[in-house]
Amino acid sequence: MGLADITARVRAAEAAAGRAAGSVQLIAVSKVQPLERVVAVLEQGHRLFGENYVQEAAGKWPDLRARFGAVAVHMIGPLQTNKAKVAVDLFDAIHTVDRPSLAEKLARLAQERGRCPALFVQVNTGEEPQKAGVLPADLDGFVERCRAMDLPLSGLMCIPPEGEDAGPHFAMLAGMAARNGLSGLSMGMSGDFEAAIAAGATHVRVGSAIFGARNYG
Ligand SMILES: *Cc1c(COP(=O)(O)O)cnc(C)c1O
């Protein structure tokens, strides 16, 4: 547990998979964590974080960036269309592009600004009704639609169903990315990031294993 331990485990998993050291980016998921825990990880030199809530991130990162310099922050939670504007100005990447209305909004904002965060399409690999994400059968069409809007797609993201072996979901996501010519794979969390790296993850999203358990109080 802790940043050093998880970083070492990421490096070991890269090596075990025959992948280059540093080919996997470790996103430290800081949502809902007390500020002192986030500061401690920044003081250890880590510069890539993940957040789930626009408002929480907007209240935290401008100050922390002023204090610590350039820090990349990725949006990994569901994004409401009416928060897209704040998100585009705050985040370096958005991992949760999951519907045409959001893609259209992001495309308009990108056009206005002349730049756009890196984008990942979230895929609902388990086809769970309560979960966000494009259904696997709709993915190729959605990617095509995003590209027609000139959106800069970096890759795909998934959150496998809880209590299921994540391996098949990671493999499915890797296959869909390859088929669509996308190199980024955002997959793997505290409990399964090593399996995700074995399956080709380029971005793992690890929260509690770095910071400790979240207290939603
Ligand atoms: C909270 C969250 C994580 C981190 O979960 P841990 O189990 O604490 O590592 C990763 N991805 C997403 C999308 C999350 O919402």
C-alpha cells in the first residue's frame, strides 16, 4: 500500500508482461480523499491524478497546481453535459466520453478553444443497465462519429462488473481498441491493475491502494 509500493508493482507488472518500463501511466485517484493525503503524494513527486467529480476537482486542483507546478488531472467519473465546459478547462484528459450529446458538446468546446483534453471512450463491457458507457455493439459507430467531429480520441476505458473476473473485460476492451486503431487503454483499479497491465493497459486508475480507504461520511 502507498505510492512507492504501487509504483513498484506497476513496474514489476510491466516487466512481467514484457512491456517497456514506464509504458503504463499510474493515475492516482484522489476523489474524496482528505487533502493532506493528496499533498503527501504530491510531495513524493507524483504528478498524475484522477478525479470523479467536477466540482470537487475544481475546488482542489487550481490551488494545488499553483503550489506544486504542472500536475496532470484526468476526469474519470461520469460527466454531465452542463459541466463539460468547466471540465475541458480543468482536466488534461477525460476518460468518460459515453454518449453522442457529450461528444457533440466537447467538439463545440474544442472548436471554440482550439484545443481539447485527451479523450477516452467509456465502454460498458458488462452491458450493465446502471452503468455508463457505450455498449460494445455500438462502439465502432460511436468512434467513427467522434472522429467525424474531429475529436482527439486517445483510447478506450472500462470499469468491469463488480465481483466478476475482470480479465475477459480487459481483453475485450483491448480488442476493441486495436480494431479501431486506438492505442490508449484506461483499465485496472486497486484490485486488478496488474491483470489490466498484463492485458495491455496504458493507464491504470488506482485510488484506495495508494491513499487508503475512502470515507464518504
Ligand atoms: C474510484 C475509481 C477508481 C479507483 O478505485 P480504487 O478501487 O480505489 O482503486 C478507478 N476508476 C474509477 C472510474 C473510479 O471511479
